[in-house]
Amino acid sequence: MINGKEAAVIDDMAMRSAWRDLAVNWELDWRERRMLLPSGGEDQPFPPADTERRMRILIEIGHRLRFEDDAALCEWLRMPTELWYWYSPLEVMGGPLPDLRRLRQFIESGLGA
């Protein structure tokens, strides 16, 4: 039987694995990773609370984005749009947490991509 601490470790490992997959799928470079996770610590066993919160929201966004191919997804992530005051979705996700949450809501409502 798994205790609470073991379950937390397993959950954290799964989250970090999902984050690594998302970073590869989105073709994030070092600068973009730092922009999305400004508190750093993405490779630490237990990242800072802000990093973990952002990782989880970004993973949720990644699961909801549907594109025909990875190239179209990567282009959309980096394309400035009037909807976001000429910022790209990736830049919005790297902004304050309320902006990240607003973008997640937008995508969850089916209005993104």
C-alpha cells in the first residue's frame, strides 16, 4: 500500500515527466523554458511552488491544444495575435499567473487554436 509521501513522489515524477514531454513537443528552447517557469527548479525533485503550479497549468493547456501537426502547434504558440494585445500565446503563458490562467480558460472553453 502506498502512503501519502510515496503518492506525492509518484505524482511529482509524473508531473515532471509530462512537463519534459510538453517541452519537447512545443520545441521550447532554454529562454522559453525560463520565461514559462521564472522561479526555475524544473529539474529539482520538488520544484518551487510557483514552478509546480505553472507546470501543472501548462500541462493542462498542452493536453487541450489540438493541431494537425507539431509544426502548426509550434507556429501558433509563437505567433503574436491581436487577441492577446500582439503577444504570442507562449508570451502570455510566461506572464503573470492570472494571464496564464486566463489563457487556460480560453483554451478550455474551446476558443483557442
